[in-house]
Amino acid sequence: MTTYTFVQATEKDEEKILEFLFAQFAVSDPISKSIKLTKGDAIELFCDDARLGTNKYSTLIYDDRER
């Protein structure tokens, strides 16, 4: 059985959130592919989203098999 851990995101998680956004959206998103978005460009693009994702209303969910 798969179990998950839920934790409140903090500023310390900003880099993890940024990596997730890059892996999930910059690599496979059709627009990102068409403009050949680089990791540097993606970091600039997603930086605000990652920072905003560390407020008290944001939750990170970890698959315990991958932790």
C-alpha cells in the first residue's frame, strides 16, 4: 500500500518546488518545447510561482516510497 506524507511548504522548500515545476512543465509542456525553454529560462519563469508556493496555504505531498 502506498502511503503519502503531507507537510506545509516553507521557504526552505522553494528549490524543491522549482525543480518540480521544471520537471513537470518545462520539459513536457508543448509551449516550452516550441520555444526551446532552457533550465535557466524556466527558473526565471517559475521563480515567482515557487516563492508563492511556500506560504501557509501550500502543501507538499511526498510518496513515502520515494523519500
